Amino acid sequence: MDDVEELLFLAHRIPYPPNKGDKVRSFHILQALAGRYRVRLGAFVDDPADLRHADKLARYCVEVHLLRLHPPAARLRSLSGMATGRPLTLPYFHDRAMRTWVRTRLAPGAIRRVLVYSSAMAQYVEGAATSLRRVVDLVDVDSDKWRQYAQRARWPMSAVYRREARRLLAYERRIAAAFDATVLVSGAEAALFRDLAPESAARVHAVENGVDARFFSPERTYPDPYGPGGPVLAFTGAMDYRANVDAVVWFAAEVFPALRRRVPQARFFIVGARPADAVRRLAARAGVHVIGSVPDIRPYLAHAALAVAPLRMARGIQNKVLEAMAMARPVVASPEALDGLDLGPCALTPARTPAEWVEAVSRAIEGAGSAPQLREWVRGRYDWAVEGGRFAALLEGEADD
């Protein structure tokens, strides 16, 4: 093992447990790279309960360095960006102890390769030696996400979001120009970033998300978490995430009442950790159920009539869609939720207007069956082993696309 090369892996959030979008991707990347490198992991923990997972990560890393991130203090710290002209994201994730740890690990010169997960962590290796091969996984074009937020927000937050979009794009371009490779989660995201940062287009790559089809398997037996009642529409995801909150609030107000007039017994279950107040209030609506954190999302998918993804603000590839497809559940989704997915022969027609949503969901309920063709497609098309291997190729300077 001593002759195996070391890799520094920096993540803005602990890559375990793989129970939400960014953690799913970062964990599977880590898992793939652990078979090739001796990984030294540095990451922040914003949920103290996640600290107990350090021993799980030790299976994949020779060193695990976790630092607590206190969101209230981080939000206050981010305001310094207003005075310095930096994007607010950078001071939010700035920590002297993390900077010291990174410098200490790089100082001996034994580490020659770094993978940075999210633009916010690039600040820790921006001034590193030119001999260091640096790869950054932006995942999504976050600056464009802030632009989308600005379009839907009211003043003064719309002005704050527009500023963040401009400043963060400038920073994304800067690190893309300095790093050896920049990764995005889909071909569409990579194409967008190449347009926004044409000077770095040749070093921009798409490495897609995968899905663990052995874990998300409909062939197992799962307890029914819903109990007796009408057909269930399931939405899964972190319910403090702005795009998810917007999606379920819109769906509950604009689509579900009309659907209930057509399918009176229909039930809408919102499943995911840390539901925001706006989400909790939806439980007062007829047929809407808000479930918090659950130990296993699979029973909720297995026993749902269908999965819905009514996202109006979305970037990249949605894990919630891949997971539902792997569980062979029918899926009705917005164009935004399907953007970036290669659906191949799968006939998923995006729903745009409330009327289209009611029609598509009603058809799925009437079909009342599994969707094995969706599972077969994602098993062959979205494989984490293949995608994880592409990160190793980029770190070795072997990839081309």
C-alpha cells in the first residue's frame, strides 16, 4: 500500500451518508477513487449528527479530517464578501483550521493530486504549487442557479442573488482557468459552462451521476410506510433546499387540488430531511403528508404509485429521478428535472403546465404498474463504477472528451 499514490480530497460537506444529492455524488466518487489512491479527506460538517460517520469514511481514507461548520456563524461570515467584492459563498466556507490542515498536508510534497468537490473548496488550493494536478468538480453551474433564484425572488433578495451570480461566475471562471480540469454533472451543464468560460472550454468535462441499482432494487421486499389509502405520489429530497421547497409548494397549490378533483383519494407524500416551514405548512392541505428524515427512502419509492419531480429551478442530473427509475417506478417530471438526463428509449414526457401535470399523473395512476424499462435503462446507462473511473482518468491526465 505504501507505493500507492496519495490524493487530497476536499469537500464542502461530509460525503456520508449518501442520502442527499451532493453527498450521493461525493460519496460514490470517493468510493471509486479509494481503490486507486490513499485518500486524505478534508470536509466540513454542518449537521453534528454526521460526525458519527467518521468511522465509515475511514474505510475509504487513510485520514479523515472533519471540521464543524456552524451555519449561523457561516452566514454572518459570508457578509464580509459584500465588503471585499468576493462571492458570499467563499467566506461562508472559509476556515483557518482547514487552510492550515491543507497546507500541512501539501507541504512535504508527497501529494501530487487534488480533487476539489465544489467551487467553495477551491480557495484552499488556489495558490498551490504548479506541480500539483488539480481537478475541480463544480457539479452544477452554481452561478446560474443564483441567476435563476434572482428571477423568482423579490427585492432586495433578488439584488443579492444577482450579485452572487455575477461574482460567483467570475470566480468559477478564475478557478477553471487555473485548474487542470473542471468537471460538471452533465453534458448540458458542461456546454453551458463552456459558453460562460470559453477561455477554459478545452479543459471542461462532463462526468455524470450514477445510481446504485443493487441498492435501489424493486426485487426486495419493503414494508409499506403509507398504510391503507389511495394512490401515493412521492417527492423525495432534502426539504430545506430552495429548489425542492419551491417545487412542492408550487405542486401542492397549483396541481394537487385539481388532481384530487379527478382522483379524490390521491395522496401526496413529501419525504425528506429538515422540511422548511413553508413545507410543513403544506400538511394542512387535504391529502398532503409531510414526512421528515427517514432511515431508508426505498420503501417510500417501492410503495408509491409514482414519483413526481416538479422542479422549476434545477441544475444537472437529479438523483431523485434516477433513484425512482432504478426502483422501477413511473416518473412524472418537469423539463427542468429531466434536463441533462439521457432517457434513451424511455418515454418520459415532461409536464409543464398544471393541466399537463394533472393529465400525466392521472395516466400514471391509471396505469398502476411498475416501469421495468426505466430500471433496465438506468442500470446500463448510469453506472457509478464507470463515472468514478473517469475522475481517476482526469486526475492522471488521461481523459479526453
